[in-house]
Amino acid sequence: MSGGVLRVVLGDQCSRALSALRGLDPARDTVLMMEVMAECTYVPHHPQKIVLVLSAMRHFARALSARGVRVRYVALDDPENSGTFRGEVLRAAAALRPERIVCTHPGEWRVLADMEGWQEAARVPVEIREDDRFLCSLPRFRRWASGRRDYRMEFFYREMRRESGLLMDGDRPAGGAWNLDAENRKPLPRGLRPPAPPRFPPDAVTRAVMALVAERFGAHFGSLEGFAWPVTAREAEAALRAFLRDRLPLFGDYQDAMAEGEPTLFHSLLSTSLNVGLLLPRAACEAAEAEWRAGRAPLNAAEGFIRQILGWREYVRGIYWLKMPAYRELNALGAGRPLPAFYWGAPTSMACIAAAVRQTRDLAYAHHIQRLMVTGNFALLAGIAPEAINEWYMAVYADAFEWVELPNTHGMAVHADGGLMASKPYAASGAYIARMSDYCARCAHDVKDATGERACPFNFLYWDFIARHAERFARNPRMAMPLRTLARMDPARLSAMRARAKAFLDSLA
């Protein structure tokens, strides 16, 4: 059969609302979905992420077929699989001879660069449609960013609140304040046990994918045991309902908390479903707002959740597409140290690092404070090369796609963009981790010590970091307080901490 439209659906686009599917004619059009080796290996993805994406794709293809849509599905173990998007698009175009190819704007720069070459390679017109599942279009974000010297999420978020109408009372924010983050910084009280999130046992489709992934990617960092992510829209909607009912009411209070043995706390675990396309962001935000308006969740919880999606998620996507491809090469602090082996599971005496890496290995998940203030904070203080920590985040988390991961790493975790996103580095000593977690109680190090034999590495690394970049930070008003403390510090104490930092960093494998 020839003619019709070849409609390409990528692995993070498993959504019936996808723009590439709009106007589909089941009698003439074909949907192309491709599992390709290049996408599984451009970084060594966690096996659970590969299973998540491939299983979601296979379930979505089945759902399309059940609606009478013709699907050309290329499985990873298809002997004719070329291993690349372009190879499969060209193979489909040669076999089907479509009138044109329609696709939706991808989430990653390298995929867009490849996609923009399909028309010439296939000799078929290619239409790349906007991904309007997001709440802010890329042209809209560019208009917001135009003429700004820096890009603060808070101001973007306020505009998105006004435009979306979410958590608004007329032209004012519900409750009178735009941002309730100050109410969302409580450590988890002793004895409070968060409810377990829902689990979605693998069905036959997912089990087949798991066997394939275990065979082909068994050497990748991470465990497949216990895989329970949503892989269909129905499961994602069930996960959203469970979060709203069981965890949203306390999510706001404890969203920055960390606790040994409590990897998920009150977090939603919906980022995988959002980023793969199983759940639409507006629907998630509206559902959380409805819980607040019905009196079932406090405002700080609903606002905190909505800010993560309407504010932060949309904002980092805008930054990514505004500044790529040069953004990924930024290294404002000149960091160049290799990634320590404990990021890949080697033993470490630091309890907080060990806990974050262990749950990352087991679950392909860590919440935002673990990523920012434990693994990210260490990378910042130690001067880990941005490309090294960036690749690690991309490799180990099930929700990691470059558009969302790279700005979070470069802009927030390691300040590689020099302050384009964040007005100061998110650097902290061990005191922050002690305040927000119980990790320090069982650590080999003393969180109150910065120079002794059991000194917490975050303490001496913090002051070494401040001293190392003092000249640069002198131009930043938000760094005035640590610089004043540094200036008053006993030179012998500072020297001792910097010597400890050097010896510690030199000892890392």
C-alpha cells in the first residue's frame, strides 16, 4: 500500500493527544513506532528506564491498533532493525511510499537535528508539529525570555498562573501569595510513616520487555527487580488518583525532607508518566487544584505540586530549547574532576550519598532534594565535571530526558551556567542535610565537625568551594553572607579545612 501519511510517534510521546496524530485517517495513514538501539545506549540508561519506555510504547501501539489504527512497530529484536530513528524512517518510507511524514517536535536536541534531515534523506515532505501537550509553547517562552539578562523561574511561573488560571481567584493568586515554598521545608517527624505509593505489577507485555532488557542491558547500572512503574494511561491515571488521595495532603509540608528507608515520602512519582506522555500536565494540575478547592488538601500542598509542573517543568523545557546546543557545553566554574566511583555503587562512608545512590540503583528514582542537595551538592562542592554528572543523571533516573535533566543539572545542581537560572549556587554544608534528614545519625562522619578525623566531607568541601571561588562570588550579592564568614574565619582553621578537602578529593577513585 502506498500514499497516506506516515505519522511518527517517539518513545516519550505515548499520548493520544499527540499533535502528530491529529487528523489521522485510519484508512490511509500509518503510525510508525521504533525501538532502536541508539536510544537505549547513547548513555547507559538504567534498565528500569528502558523497560518503562519500551513497555509504554508497546502498550500504546496496542491501544492504537485496537482503535483501528495501522501501526508499523519496529521491536528492538527485529532482525531488520537498523538501530536508529533515521534508518527506520527511511525503511518505512521506502516500503510505504507516503505522501508526507508528520511528527511532533521531540524532547531532545540531538533528535531534532536528526529529524530535520529526514526530508532530504527520504525525499518525502516532513512536517514537524509543535508539542502542544506542554502548557507553554516554545515561541511563547522565547517571548517571555526576550530582553532579559537572567531568567528567574518565579516570574515565569506567575505569568503561567495568570495565563492558565490555575490557583487564581480573579487576577490574584489563590490565598494571596504566588509561592508557598517557605511552608514546604519541614523535616519528617519521628514516627510519621508515609503511605506506600501504588505499584503496577508487570503484565505479559512488560515481562517480555524485562526479559529483553535483562538480556541486552544487564550490565547497565541499576536493578530490574521490583519494576512497578505505570506503563499505560490507565495506570498513570490510577497513580495520580492515589497520590491525590493518600499523599498530596502532606506533600507540601515534607517535600524537601529526606529519610532513611523512605525513598518516596509523600512525592507523586508522576514524572515518569508525564515525561513519557501517559499523563497530561494540565490534567494533573487541575486535579490537584480540585483537591484544594474541595478542602481535601491544603493550599501549600496543591501550590507546591502545581509549581513543580506549571512552573518548573515548563520553565526548564523553555531554557533548554532557548539555549541549546551551546548550553550543554557551559562550565562557568571550570569544574573538571572525574565522577567518583561511589556514584556507581562503590562503597562510601557518607550515609547520605550511600542512601541516595542505593535507592537510585534499586528504583531508578530519587526525589528532587536528594538529587539537588546530596548528589548534586557533592558534585558542585567537589568540582565534578558538568558533563560527567550530567551523563550520570541521564543514565540512572527513569524520568530523565535531556530537556528536563540538563537544565536541572547545569543550572541548579552544579551552577555550570554561571547563574543564568539560579541567582546563586545551591551549595550547602552538612548542616543542611542534618536539618532535612536523619542520614547523619547513622553516618561514620560527625556532621558538626569540619577539621577532625571524623569530619563530615560536606563541611570542609563547602568552605574549600567558597574559598576557591571567592573572587567570582564577590560579585554576587546573594553570596555576601558566606563570604563575610570566610573573611572572619581563623586562617589556620580555613587552611586545615582546605587541606582536608584536598586529601579527601585526591583519595577518590
